[in-house]
Amino acid sequence: MTTATARVSRHGSSTAKPSKNVRARERAVAWARRAPLLPALIFLIIVTQLPFVVTLIISFLNWNSLSPDKTGFAGFENYIQVLTDPYMLQAIITTIVETVSVVLISLLLGLGLALLLDKKFIGRGLARTLLIAPFLIVPVAAALIWKHAILNPVYGLINGTLTWVWSLFGSDTPPQPDLLSSAPLMAIIISLVWQWTPFMMLILLAGLQSRPMDTVEAAQMDGATPWAIFRHLTLPHLRQYLELGGLLGAIYIVQNFDATFVITSGGLGTANLPYAIYETFYYANEYGLASAAGVVVVIGTIIVATFALRTVFSLFKKEAAR
Amino acid sequence: MSTLTPAEPRSSVPAPHARTNGSRRRGKSRMDPTRNNTAAGVAAWLLALLFAVPVLWMILTSFHSEVDAATNPPSVAAGLTLDAYKEFFGATSGVSPWPSLINSATASVFSTVLVLLLAIPAAYALSIRPVKKWTDVMFFFLSTKMMPVVAAVLPLYLFAKTAGALDNIWFLGLMYTSMNLPIAVWMMRSFLDEVPVEMLEASQIDGAGLLLTLRKVVAPVAMPGIAATALICFIFSWNELLLARVLTGVVAGTAPVFLTGFVSGQGLFLAKVCAAAVVISLPVLFAGFAAQDKLVQGLSLGAVK
């Protein structure tokens, strides 16, 4: 709406006779419009774009700060190492497995919860509040709680509950799984799914509540089953919300560092790329290699982000056209 | 309900009716949940409780003694005590968490204020008086957010090291500003867009100056959105670990950094960890629930209303 009026006024001024005076005034107006934008734009370019250019340069260097005399041009050596080194390859695979499974599982759970919360029942507001809580625990704290209070094989809540349930049936040999050492990546994934499901649920719930109800009602009049309504009306409407949630979630979860750092410290094949890069430059001081891995992450993110941008753009266009 | 739509099987989606069946039946169907709604309600409550268990368990354990906290099976009904909180605040170790909490607050508040100062004018130039090609600018902002922090952290670290800005809380605050600015611009634009054009035009016709328009027309509509944006930026800064770990040390370490160095792995520490997690999460929980109404719009960058 705002854009429409702006365009009108812009057109109005451009149809005036293009004398020198007018053009100068137009330029002044354009700069007056741009001025409020510039501080933010310049700040961001300096703090985010410049460092990335530096990363790009370092990625082509042989640079380990522990042996500065060997610094020099490396060509694509670092990139080759990223794509052949078993540790780095494992990190790439871990990143993909972790991101895809967390996004898919939390989207599915979020969809189920959103469908339930879309109905009216007693205490719905409170249930919604309880469901948001996991998203509002500091990620480091959440990871610590999962590691020590929930999943710990000796006194964690899960094994404690198993002991209690088994004792109800008179058994003193309850199963005591140790997820932290038998399936550490799964432990990380569980804690991340727990934190991200509320995010997906919120977005999908908003999508459900923006559903045009007249078509649903018409379908009900015509005797459509709930499943048919879900399959042919609700799901198509939710599609772009599912995409939006999935892609925004993916952008954040690809960058997961906290859960890996706290729960496993990257051990047992759980190091994802952010953690591997952190280790490579912070502990191994391999600046060139870490930068090349960083560039690889950016390329991967750009691929995902292209899809994300398209989705955000379609929602955005729809809204701007309103 | 079934009188209005006879073809509808009893078990099908009743909620829509409650919303759209017309005012005549609206109140009644809302007060009269069908069997299906009850089932959905029970399922939703069970799942909500399941999701809340780690949070509730964390809170309960933080009030237990270390001995009661580490039992198998769990001692749910054990006596409550504040010992874990006293321990967290350094009763025996003498290590106070206050410096790290103050550092976190400093970096988060400083960066949030700076983000607002930069994002509000930018959003104004993207929404109320938009520049040409404003969508391109929007997507440039968003694309900077898509670059993972790890891809820029080494140059930032090297810069901070040479410039003597390592272990400096204000430098960390600047980094948080750049981290949150793109999201803030997107959120803020979506909130400023809700200012009705008619009102802007009317105030222009009445000859109101820019400042008066901002104060009387824009601010009242945009204020809840600005507050929500601020709260979300505060949460993201408060939560951040990677940059804080790389860029700070003993002096400027933030609360998440303190928390990671807190677990000794020796002796009984579970209640203390839970108390620490509760204390450090409290500001985020407050901020999040305060922003609850605008949380979705903010987190989806304004794409979802």
C-alpha cells in the first residue's frame, strides 16, 4: 500500500519537464530518501562483507599461526583438503544429517502440535505457553540440561523413570540405555528437535489460522472427509508455511554450535562444520584450512538460501500486493 | 453444530465452525467442545506436558539438594532447598557469576539499542518513504544473515587481536549488532508497514512535520512491533556462544561462556547446573513471553502475520 503511493508520487515528479534544476532537486529527494538507510547498510557491509572477503583470501593461503615461516599461497590445496580429509568429510556429512533430520522431525512434530492447537479446548493458551518454553531456554543451558539431567546414564531422568516403571512391575533390571555414548549424534538431534519444534509450531499455527474457512466449510457441506479436507485444502495452503519454517530453521540449524560444543565437544563423529571450523582455527591454528571450510559452508548455505529467498519472496510479494 | 451442516460427520474438524459459523452460534460452539475437541485437547495437553518436562524437571532439580538430585529412580518429592542457587552464586567456590551476567546484559542491551538506532531509520526508508528498488535492499540485508558466523569469525578474531579489541565487551556488542541488524530491519519493516497510508497522507495534508508525524502517527502503531523486535534481538544476543567464546576471555566472558566452563564433571553438580540454567534462562523467558503476541511475525521476519 505504501509502495503504491510512493510510486505515484515518484511518477508525478518524473513527468515534470527534465530541466537541470528539477533533476538536481530529484536527486536531492532521492538522497533524502536513501539517507536513513545508509548507516545500517554501511555498518553491515563493513562488519559482514569485508570479513568474508578476508576469509576468501585466507582460504587460498597456507597459514598456520604456529609456523608463520611457512605462510604462502596455497591455491586450491585447502579446498582439496576440506573435501578429502576424513575429519572434514565426516563434518560435512554430520552437518547434513543433523540439519535434515532436525528440520524434518521438528516440522512434523510442529505440524501435529499446530493442528491440535488449532482446535479449541480448555486451557489452550496455557498449553501453547508450555510448548513455547523449550524455545526460550538459552541453547547452552538446554544442552547442559539434556546432557546431565535427562540423558545421563546413571542419574538422568530417562533412566531414572525406566528404573521406577520397571520397579512397579517388581523388576530390578530395568534397561538403562546410554545415548550419550552409544548414539551421541542422536542425543544432539533430540535436544535440537526439542528446541526447534516450538518454532515450527508457531509458524504453522499462524498458517493454519490464516486458512480461508469458506472453502473448508463448502467442502464439509459437500461431505468431504476430514482427511480429504486436510489433504486437499489444508496441506496445500500450509505448503509455503512449511517451506518457510523448514528453510529458516535450516539456516539456523546449519549453524548449530552450542549443542555440539556442550553435549559431545565434537567427539565420536558428532563434529559438524561450524564446530570443525572452530576447532581447526582455534585449537589447530590452521587458518587457511578453516577459512576454506568456512567458504564451503557459505556455498552450501547459498544453495539452501536460494530456495529460502524464493519462499520468503513469494510470501513477501503476496503481502506487498495486499 | 450438526444442525447447520448435516452432511458433516460428527468427528470432523469442528474448530473452523467455531470461528466462522456466524455470530449466532459462535459463542455457543466455543463453550461447548465436542468429543473430538476433547480428544484433541487431551492429546495437546499430554504433548505440551511432555515438551515441558525438561523445563519443569530443570526447575524442580534446581531446588533439590545435590544428593537428592542425582538419584536413580529420581526423588521427585525430595525436600526443597535454595542451596544450589547459593552454590551457583559462589557460596563455597567464591567464583561469582555476576561479572558474566553483567557482561551479557551489557552486550545484549548495547547491541539492541544500536540495532534499533540503525534499523528504525532503515525500515522507514524501506516502508514509509521507500527508496527505489527497496526489495533489492531488503534481500541484501537478508543475504548477510544467511552467511554462517563461522565463515567470518576468523577475520574478526584476527582483527580484534591486532586492534586490541579482544576480550572487550563493547566489541562483542558491535558484532551482535551486525548479527541482529538484518533480522531487525526485516521485522521493523513489516511492523512499519502496518501504519495506514491514509493516516500518513492525512497528516501530510494537515501540514504536520516529519517529527510530529513520526510521534503522533507512526510511533503509536509501530511501538508494539519495535518492542517485540528489541526483545527478540536481546534474546539472540543473550543466547550467543560461538562469537563470545572466540572473542572474549577472562574479562568480557558472557553468561553462556561462564556456563560452559561451569561443569567440573567431578562430584555432585546436577542441582547447581540446573540452578545456573534457570538463572541464565530467566531473562530470555521473560523477554520471550513479553513478546509472545508478536513472536511469530518477528521470527518469520514479517512473512507470517
